[in-house]
Amino acid sequence: MNTKKEKNQSWGGRFNEKTDNFVAQFTASIDFDHKLAIHDIQGSLAHAEMLASIGILSSKELTAIKDGYDDIQSAIDAKEFDWSHDLEDVHMNLEAALIEKIGDVGKKIHTGRSRNDQVATDMRLWLRDEIILISNDLLSLQSALINLAEIESATIMPGFTHLQTAQPVTFGHHLMAWYEMLDRDHDRLLDCKKRLNQCPLGAAALAGTSYPINREMVAKSLGFDKPMGNSLDAVSDRDFAIEFCAFGSMLMTHLSRASEELIIWNSAQFDFISLPDRFCTGSSIMPQKKNPDVPELVRGKTGRVNGHLIALLTLMKSQPLAYNKDNQEDKEPLFDTVETIKNCLKAFTDMVPEIRSNKKIMAEAARKGFSTATDLADYLVRKKIPFRDSHEIVGKAVAFCLVNNKDLSEMSMEELKKFSNIIEDDVYKVLTIEGSVEARNHVGGTAPEQVKIAVQAAREKISNLKC
């Protein structure tokens, strides 16, 4: 008898009529939760081993279950498995296939568990594997950034506040700021993995089970740190999914900010950098256009991931303990968040090494907008003038330059002394962009030497974190 073509036999005993066809389609999750198949089999095998250890399964029955799942896994890998909407979800599809292959022995696999603790376990196993992949992807992007930062450690560009020229910085220093943002994201990701790594199996529907199960054995077999401590919480908790999506929103926000700067810098008005052609597209009407589509799309996908976080928070905000059908809606936002993050990280990791700086244009821009005004104020402070007085003196000097269409570094000594007779010839050392950058030679500063120190420290950290 082909159980997969009939009504769902896992729960249909108390029902007198078949589920409405639309309701069956509406409530089924197999279209998306089949993604959990390998982890469902993994959890089932660990559960079966435990059932055998307490005498519920014989060694012969355990072997049959293992062989049955091996055949099922092979069919899934070969894309030959027949997924059925009538069986609702990945769990019932796999269980029905097991029964079809090995007979009544397969009906024992669900002893002492429920789909409630089963799906919670599957999702944790799946997300844990994805976190490891994303961790390595994130570290690869960080490596690409620090490699480029080392190359650009002495490339001078304007630093901005309010998108107005503020002070000279190095391009390498700016890239290392992106690295630091991603480094915090990576810490958040690993922190999420730590809290995720507890095993729900054994909680059953919500209250645990009367069988003498060994939850510690199952947790250890599946690589979890320990069983979850409360059966109600075990089946209803989705904090791990929400926390991951919160990480995803932070990561995408950081990638979006970097994208925004790349888009601005790549424009004709700035022309600070050039992006490789294969990461851009043209216009169907304007032949001169080279559009930075990759960073624009990453920027746009940030809203998508933020939306998934809000969806999960809203999903869980009014749910009573324990499991409710609403929880079926947790998977698609989580699955899409993972896929979006992985794609965006790949796009950035492939693009970053081929970013080319237009050093001359960056330096010219850094000389505009009186970017060394703070250096002149600091110079006066070192000459024992109080900072507030120095600030006023430099402000008046800038006003003079605006009227006379010149930069501070272009003022003659006679002109400078009109604002403070304490100024000497050594002032010109601090009025150059090179001098300004070199002067900030301290931890976290923009000096090329500090950029190289930061790059080395980042490399050492990444080498210790590779999963």
C-alpha cells in the first residue's frame, strides 16, 4: 500500500472526513520545509539510537531504520524523492517513506517524540550549519577588506561628517572601519550560535514523555551542548531564529552603509574609486552609463532582511505556550534571510579585491574644504593658546580664505600672522594633508603605520576564528 497517496495517517484517526483540498494546500509546509530533510533524518537517527539504547527498538529494527533512511537520503540527493502535499510537511513525508520501505518497524520511529520537538530540533540543526557557512563567508569578506586596506594604507582621502569635508584620513583606515563593523557582526553571529546550540528533542508535544528517554545522549549525538531545560519552552521557543535575523539586519545595515559609500565614491561627481565592469550594468537608453548595481542591490536587500526580522517578532509576540500553527510561518523569513545574507556576502567578497582607488582625485578632494583646520587649531593649542581661542582664530582664518579663494596651506606667513603672531614657519608642516594624517599616529588613528598595525591584528584574529 502506498501510504503517500492517501490521507495523512499520522493523525487522521479521529477524523470522519477528508481535509478540504484548499485547506490541505493552505496548511501544508512541504514546499519550503523540505529544506530541513537532511537534518530531520539526522535527528531521527539520533532518536532511534536512543530508543534502541533503552530497549524500545531492537538492534535489528535499528539497522532497518538506518538502512531505510540511507535509501531515502539517496533518493533526496538524486532529486528522486516524491514530496506529497497530502502529508503536509517534511516530517510526515519522511516517516511515510520510511514505513513504505521497511514496514511496521518504521511506525516506531515516532515513539517518545512529537513534530513539535522534531521541527524545533531540525531548525536548530539547519541554522547551526548555516551559521558555520556564513561565519566563514563573513571572515572571507573581512580578509578581502584588510588586504585592500593594507594596499591603500597611505592613500589619502577626505573624511566626512554630514557629508562635508572634515579631516584627511587614509582610504585604508576607512576600509578598516568597515572591517570593525563586520567584526562586531561576526561576534554577534557566534553568540547566536552559542544560545542556539541546545537540544529540544525529548520535549515531545509540550510536556515531555513517559518513556525513560535519555535526552543527554541525543543532545550529545547531535552536537548540542545540552538538552533544553523546559519542555514547554523547548517546543515554543523561536528566539534563535529572531536573534539570527537580528544579526542579519545589523550585518545588512553595515553592508548597506558600505554600499552607499561605494555608490557615492563611484559617481562622476566624486570619482574616488572604480568598480570592475562585471559588477556593474549599463543603461538601455544612455550609452555612457556604468551603474553600480551590485552595491545598489545589496543596499535594497537590507529592507528585505529587516522586514523578515519584524515578521518574526510580530509572529511570536502574542503566541501562548506551547506550539501553535502560527509557528509554521517562522521558516520562510528565516530561510530567505540566510539565502540573502549568503548572496550579499559573496557579491561583496568578490567585488572588494577589485576596487581601485583614484589616488590623485582623492588627494585633491582632501585638500578642499579646509580639512586641516583642526590641525591648525591643535598647532595653536600646542603654542599654549586655549582651544576655544584657537578655534575662533582658525574660524576667522577660514573666513578670510573663503573671501580670497584660497586654502589654509596657501596663506602666506604674513597673512597667517594677522590672526595670531604666535604662528611660525613650522605651521606649514601641519597644514598639509600628509602631515595631518601622519600626526594621528596612535591606536585607532588614521596614520598609515596604524593602519598596518590594525591590519596585522585583524589577520591574526581571523586566522584564529576560521571554522
